[in-house]
Amino acid sequence: MGRKVTLATCSLNQWSLDFEGNLDRILKSVEIAKTQGAKYRLGPELEIWPVMHHNVRYNCRVLFLNRKILLIRPKMLMANHGNYRELRWFSPWNQLRKVEEYFLPRMIQEVTGQETVPFGDCVLSTKDTCIGTEMCAELWNPRSPHIQLGLDGVEIFTNSSASHHELRKADQRVNLVKSATTKSGGIYLYANQRGCDGDRVYYDGCAMVAINGDIVAQGAQFSLNDVEVITATVDLEDVRSYRGELCHEPKPCHRVKVDFSLSTDDDIYLPAHQPITWLFHTPEEEISLGPACWLWDYLRRSGQAGFLLPLSGGVDSSSTACIVNSMCVLLCQAIEDNNSQVLEDVRRVVGEQSYYPQSPRDLCGHIFTTCYMASENSSSDTCNRAKDLSNQIGSTHININIDIAVKGILGIFSAVTGRWPQFQANGGSQRENLALQNIQARVRMLLAYLFAQLSLWARGKPGGLLVLGSANVDESLTGYFTKYDCSSADINPIGGISKTDLKSFLLYCVEHFQLTALRGILAAPPTAELEPLTDGQVSQTDEADMGMTYSELSVIGRLRKISKCGPFSMFCKLIHMWKDALSPTEVAQKVKHFFRMYSINRHKMTTVTPSYHAESYSPDDNRFDLRPFLYNTRWTWQFRCIDNQVTIKT
């Protein structure tokens, strides 16, 4: 009997309820795996089969061979935090080491010729090795099944995942897989979903194979390929040698025997894959690639003809524009690599069956419209920055002046009330000042949707455009945006990314895409340009309005979400973290100001645009960060505790 086995794992761009497309991608991956000589093929989580057993719904892996189902393994440890609410849909299999008889549905019986199959916590025993199963979150759990499986002699662990992208997360995933086989040896196959499944997350592939703590095969993290299969040939004797000096006290697993071998008798000259060094993307590359792939999946599956972006000439909207540019670069590269599916989708989106993009800039001109919406409070600097960036990426650019619409709305108000509000700079109150800013912002939203619906019609082209938003995660955290303004859009590729990371991303784009117009954008202070200019220059800046810097907000955001800090516990941490820059009194002022702003504006998160999830401290109210949206904004007890500590210190 041989000792080397060739195994395949994959990343598939599956789409909920797309039964025919999902089946085609599964079959294609099986064909590729067979072509590459694999005897075992692993796919991502829920690629096809939830299972009802005793009228209970389970998330399952179904192992089959030659039209026969060998076993069904239900998920035991569920993902029920952050982005996931798995217990809403499935029940966990809580019966450790227990296996029951599962009666197959009649339609499956007709295919396999079987009436019942094993269902439960069991493993597959071939003639030459033993294969065990983990599913997604089970790898991340302190009671991971692979621990007991390894102690009981299981040599191959397989993990079918649907794991989403998050900035700086890939190394955690890789380290978990390496650790799983470092402790007691073994071979680990990891498969993952890829793409936008119609939600706020992007599943980022990273299929891999590891043996005894070393990665020997690596799939792409970001790709426009709907099907990616990687294979690796590994030596079972390497696992047995690694484990030779370990003392085991196994709790026996139920083994389902199958008359099949993964290895062959004559494999002495079959080379085994050697360890490789995992190549991680930088955060700037992740921002360039992940949201770009997410946008493309959303666009091609939405049936729309492109994107429209209100481009202000600031960091945030410029970042969104650069992500669309990156998407166009990826599409052109995929077409050059003979990806027929991408070319077919591009032609369908553009509406020209013979279209072939000559360059990313050419493609951008077909599917991307940008518009600068000027008011009497806008500066010529931001107008020129927006125009220059649009010219470099190739978008169809429009200049719009919103003053007529703003004055028309104010005229209606004045006709009813007999009053005409003024900016604070012109003697008005704070209420007037805020209302006048909000009118401008909301008019821009209305115009964005009008031009998204009709700009292609005006140019004699079919279809409509998706409106892109560009509010970053820090602004969402404090509510520093107008409800139902240009932050209200169809989708937002940067809504889960911090301002600090976006600035680094734009620096990357200057060098990587030669977008030199970004230098002026980065050098300018962030501003909403909603208040009157002073001598033709911007007088309003974001950080002054918010009362804290973006870098401070990133720290506060992580403490609030990841460290679960309220006002007092956050104060206790920050007096040490910021001791070299701020006194306890100043820290107290910033903490209280943040929580006051956060609680006043939390209601805005209930209507915020669906955003790409990229950051672990995202305040997304839809699923990731479920919180009240009506707070006691005085925080009486918490703020008193802070004040008492400041008094003691001083």
C-alpha cells in the first residue's frame, strides 16, 4: 500500500438560492480536482446541503463516493456572534461521538439506491487513512474537534468554511490551521467561500493545505475567478513519524469504513509538496482588492449598468473612486487571462455584446459616472481635485450646482413661516446653522439618485446606475454625517474602513496606479464644505467639528466594540494609553464628548447604507453591532465616576 495522497480543496463563489449556478461551480471544481489527480475534493460550507433530521435543521457536510453517500456530519459548534446568527437557522449537533441512522429523502434514494446513511459525530476510515471533519467556526473554538480527532488517530482534517474578510485577519486564519497540525501532527485541508453572497461581507477564499504545522499549498485571497481549486500531494508517513513520540489518550470516534484508498501502490516517484511561506497582503492591498471584488459581484448580479459616485474631492469619496478604479484593473487583467465569465459579465453590464475593454480607463468610462455637486460654500480647490482624479481614472464626470435647489427649498420654508434661516457665521443660531447644512447634504442625495436613474437615459444608453456611498467607519461611529445625505446610497465600499487606513490606501494608489491627483487630496484638511467660506477658503474642518482626531476615533472605536468598554472603563484605559499626550482631565473630556455624540447619533445607524464589512470595530447596526438607538445621552452615573477620578487625581 502506498503512502502519498493527492488532495484538493477549493474556493467557490456561491450565491444564495442560485441552485443551477451553484451546481455548475461545484461540478467544475470536481472536474478540475480529478484532472489534477486528486482522490479527495473539499468544498466550502453550505455549498449545497442543509439537512433536516428528525424535523430539525442542521448545517451539514455530506461525504460521498461514486454516487453513494458515506456519512453526514452535522455542525456541532455554531457561529453566533459578530456577523453571524447561525442559531437562527440551524441547531447544533450536541451529541458528542453519537451517530444515528438518517433516512434519505425519496429523491435521493432514487439516485444513490440507499435508504439510510450514518448521521452524527463520526469520521471516515479508508483502507489507508482516516478523515475527520470540522466546519468553519469549529476551527476558531477552544473545543475544536480536530483536537480529539487527532488524539484518536485521524490523519486528515477537513474544514469547510464560509469565513469573511476583515482587514488584518488572514494571518489569524493561517495560524489557526498551522497550529491545528503543529500540536499533534496531521494534514489539514481548508476550503472557503469566495465573493459577495448578497450581503455586507466578502468571503475571501484562502484555500490551503497544511501538514505538521507547515503550509504546502495556498489559494488566492482575492480573485474574480468563480472557481479555484488547489491540490497538494502529501505523505501520510510524515504524519505518522511526527506523532510517533506523542502519548495519546483517545476518546474513540465512530468510524465509517469505506473500501477505498486515497493512495496508490506505486508512488515512490510521486513528489510531495514542500512547505511554502504564506504571502500576506498589506492592509492597503486588502482595501484595493477586497471591496473591488465585492463591488463587482454586486454590480454583475444586480442587473444595473454601472456606478454613480458623488465625488467631493476629499479622502473618502476619492477612496471609493479608487476602489472602482481597482475593480476595473482587476476586470481587465482577468479578461487578459482569458476569463470568459468576466468578459461575458462585462459585456452584459456595458450593454454591448462585442465590447472589449482597451484599458481600465476605457472600462471605467463605460461603467462609472462621478459628479461634483457644488454650492456657494464649495471651494475651487475641491472642484479641481475631483475633476483631476476623474480624468486620471477615466470616469464620466459631471459638474452640478445645487444652489437653485437649496434656495427653492428654503423659499418654501420662508413662504410658510415668514422666516429665512441664516448660517452662524452670518448671525444665525446653531439650529439654523445645522439645518442649512443638512439641506445641502440632502439635496445632494436626491440629485445623486436622479442622475443615477436618468443620466444613461440622457446619453441614449440603457439601464441605471447604483449610487455609491463614501462615509468611513469613524464617521459612522460618531454620527458625523447627515441622515439621508450622500452617505445614503445603494452600497458603500468604505463604510467599514477607518480614515487612517483610507489615507494609507490613497498613498498606495498614488504609487501603484499612478494617480498623482491624490497627492493634493491627501494634503488638504478633511472638510464637509457646508458652511460659508472665509475669504474664499474653507473654514470648516471635520476634526474640529468632531472634537477629536480620526486616529483618536480609531482607538476609541476599538475600545468600545472589541474591548467592550463603557465610558468609565474606557477612561481608565485611555489615561494610560494617552498619558504622554493628554492629562486625565483632557482624556475625560474626550471620552465624555465621544459617548455624548455616539449616543445622540446612534439612531443614524439604523438607516446607514449597507457597507463592506472590513473592520472589527464597525458600528453596523444591521447585524454586526446590535445596540439600542435610544440612549440616556447624559450618562449621569458613568460621567460622575469619571469626574470623581479626575478630582482625586488633581
